[in-house]
Amino acid sequence: LGIGNAAFAHPGHDVSGLGAGLLHPFNGADHLLAMVAVGLWAAQNGGRKIWLLPAAFMLMMAAGAKCALIYPFLPLIESGIAASVLVLGVVIALSLKLPARLSVTITALFGFLHGYAHGLEMFGAVEPEAYALGFLATTAALHLAGIMTGIATRTRCMRLPQALGAAIAASGVWLLSTV
């Protein structure tokens, strides 16, 4: 994929099997940034949100993929995915600690959008279940990378997550401009 179509990482690539699913989140800036951002935001919030936010994202990502297979006509999915990068970047940059229900709702919505896009690409795929397992596993790993970065920087580099959030938000603005 070229840099100009990073927000459109969904159609036109291999969706056959576990290996393709494992690699998919690395094929577009939208996936990579959003998934790491969920982990960073979870670490910033701490407490039970450290597992609630990634769990909500992943559960709704699976639900979104299933929904796309049943009803493949929702509009503005790519815009919503790009907006997820922007919003998650902003909440990290501002170190927002929203109420748990609101944080989970926001994260779940974004997970649904990402999952829906994954589901759309699975029509006619060989081994779609293995592909789904692969992108879920990589999503969990990217969430964990964000969490570990957030935890590792809590005491020594407290501003690093905020700087990363600002960079993620800026990337979200760019992604929205390419949709």
C-alpha cells in the first residue's frame, strides 16, 4: 500500500488464512495507530479500564465483523475509522479520564467500525475464521504494546504518552483528509 491510501487498507489484499489476518493490522496506519492508542489510553486510565478498554474494542470488533457479513451496507466506515484515530489521539494527548461507561462506549464503537471493515473484506475469503483469529490476535498484541508503553513511561517519561497521542491525533487529521 502506498502512503496516500493508508486509510483505505481494507479492500484489495489477501484475506486468506491466519497469516494474512496476523499481518493485516500492519497494512494500514489506521489500524496500527488505533489499536496502539487503545492500549495507551487504557494505561493512562489505569485501574479496571486497563483491561476493559481493550476487551470492549476486541469484542465489538468481532461483532462488527459479523455484522458486516450479514449487513454489508453501512456508510462512512472509513471516515469513522479515521475519526477513531483522531479521537483516541486527542484523549491521550489531553490525558482524559472519562467515566468508565463513556470510555468503554467510545472504545467499543471504534472497535465495531474496525471490525466492520474487516468483515467487509472477508466475503469469499478462504479460511475466514482463521483470518479473523489472526487479526484479533494482532489487535491484542498491539493493545498490549500500547499498555506496556503507557506503563513503562508513567514515572520517567510522563509526557511521552501525551506526545504520542498528539502525533496519533495529527495522523487522524491526515487520515480524515484522505477519505
